[in-house]
Amino acid sequence: MTNKTLLAPYSSAALGSLPNRIVMAPMSRHRATEDGTPLPVVADHYAQRASAGLIVTEGIWPSSRGQSGWRFPGLETAAHIAGWRRVTDAVHAAGGRIYAQLMHGGRHGHPLSRIDGDVPAAPSAVLVDPGRVHVRDGAKADPVTPREMTVEEIHTAVRDFADAARNAIEAGFDGVELHGANSYLIHQFLADNSNLRDDAYGRGSVADRIRFAVEVVRAVADAIGAGRLGLRLSPGNPQFGMAEADPGPVYRALLDEVDPLGLAYLHLTGNDRYPALADLRPHWHGTLIANVGENGDPTTREAGEAVLASGIADLVSYGRAFISNPDLPERFAAGAPLQEIDPAHLYTHGAEGYTDYPSLKELKELKDREGLLVTAGQTSTRT
Ligand SMILES: Cc1cc2nc3c(=O)[nH]c(=O)nc-3n(C[C@H](O)[C@H](O)[C@H](O)COP(=O)(O)O)c2cc1C
């Protein structure tokens, strides 16, 4: 029988052999140039976290049409690909595995945060409510009402995802995760109050509501192979004003469509309102990564062990704990206390609060050095 604990290895045909079941969850940290190229410090950040079973990057825009925040990274241009190549090389050299999360912002975009300065397009012309948007120069602004996407623009968005996925593979990523969660474009098509369309992508039937998500999954699977593709979903997550009265039928239908494709994994977030993990597990036969932290506090070791022991999940993703503990698996193994996040530097653009959280090994070296200094000081006082 498989030993389902966080520190036990995991393997699947698509993911290969992972040394543990701890996944680093995608987290936007705004460390890109203004044109969307990841800064050199991004390579250090992810390489420091290479002991994760798998790293999923922050959300990356597939084309500038999907840019949702200023200094968020992209995967559209040769400069982006070269920037991400430095990251994947660093992670692989440190022994890790890394997927790129493709995140189209839809209505999260803002003329002041997009390189092209355009008003964003979304399934329907519905304002994000509530929510402030990250814009130029570290500021936040009230959201703007998006334009309703034409069918041609929907097809373009599908192609953008597929093109960016090819770019991700060229940049050396082990695979791609589609961000279908937390109120971004794919979720905007799935949810009740952000998709008021009456065409084949709209609210008329469950088949229409899931059509965009299914088309994106198929297009990306065709582009890079289903075995290099993961899908993230957060059914019923009310973040940024999303409303889904009855997520079950929508997400069960979506999984029934994409499960047979044989994706690398499903990354699923549960919440208090809808028991997504338990309800949807029977509709997913492949690897399931659970995220159990959307209800307030950062995911604990105990919560992760519990969802593995329940048999529902194969892997568990950790977000905030990985920000402040680059060596999270080693800390769990040692039973060491976790370091706290520095909230002031979550969304700044430098190394501070990003690559300066020490590992256990670095802490020990620091203590040893301080011990030596104290010893040297005592010696010199005595002579
Ligand atoms: C700073 C920050 C940025 C985030 N950015 C993303 C993102 O780009 N894509 C995404 O899917 N989730 C994002 N999330 C959500 C996390 O992936 C994760 O689901 C959440 O933090 C809950 O897990 P935790 O309790 O382990 O932190 C972000 C979370 C945080 C704290």
C-alpha cells in the first residue's frame, strides 16, 4: 500500500518521480520588468524552493491581452522565454521540477496595468465587485468595467493559451498549469455572475458554460501533450465577487469532459461552501493536488497530512508557508518551527521579503558563525 504522507515520494507516468508530496502553490509576486520579463531574482527564488515535490509558478499572462497586473510576468515574447529559461535552468540544476501557471486575467485587467493600455475583455461586461486592481507604480485602482468578448476574441484567447504553453516548453518548463480558479478568465466563464452570455459560451446550459474551459484544455493538450498539462479549479470560491450558486453540476460536467484526456493533474481548492474535493474526486482518475488553505489561515502540516490520509488527494499544495520557508519539506522533516511572512514585501519588486528568508541550513551556519565570533571575543578579552 502507498504511504500517503507529505514526506513520502510520489510517482506518476506524467510527473515522473517526486521526492515528496509537497507542491509549491502558484503565487503572484510582481518580480518582473515592466515588459513582463522575470527579473534575475526570480530564478534564485524558485531555485531556493527546489526541494518541493513540484513547483507551480506564479500566474503568467499568455498574451498582453490577458495581463492582469503591472509587473506580472508574461510568456509571449522571446525576452520572456529567455527570462524563464534562466528560472527553469536554476530549478533543474537544484534538482527540482517546475510547471508554469498560465493566467489570463479577463476582467482583472486595467488600462493602467496593461502594457497595451486597453480596457480588458471578459465573458460579459460585468464589473469586478469588490476588488481593487494592481496598476502601475505599485498603486491600486478601482476596476474598470470590461468589454464583452466577441466570439473571435474567445477563439484568440484559446490560441493565446496554446501559444504560451508552447513557449513554456521552449523555456524549459516541465509542464503548464491552466489557471481556472480564483476569479481569472476561465473561472469567469464558469461562474454565474460573470458570464451572462446567451451564445454557445454562455449561461444557456452547462455545456455552454464549460465550453471555453474545455476548448482551452484541449488546445493546450494538443499543443504540448496532455501529460504536461495540469488544471487548477476552485469551485464556489467567492474571491473578487464571484458567485456560483450550484457549482456541482458545472464542475462535474467539466471534469467528465477533460478527465479522459489524461492530464498530468487536477489542482483543486476546497472551501467551506462547497465540498469540492469530496464531490469531484469520483470524477477525476488522475493525480489530484489538493489546496486546503482558502479559508483564512495558511495551510498547516496537519491539514495536509489529513487530506492525504483521507485518500482524496495524492499531493498537497502550500502557498504562504513556502513564501517564508524556502526549505519547507526539510522543516517538516525536522519538525522545525515555520518562519512568518513579511507582508510588507509580498508585492514589491526586489529581493527583500523574496529571497532573504533563510533555510534551516543557513540559520545553522549563521548561528555557528556567531558562536565563533563570541568565542573569538572571549579569547581576546582573556589575553
Ligand atoms: C501572495 C499570494 C499570491 C497568489 N497568487 C496566486 C496566483 O498567481 N495563482 C493562483 O492560482 N493562486 C494564487 N494564490 C493562491 C495560492 O496559490 C493558495 O491557493 C493560497 O495561498 C492558499 O494556500 P495556503 O494556505 O497554503 O497559502 C496566491 C496566494 C498568495 C498568498
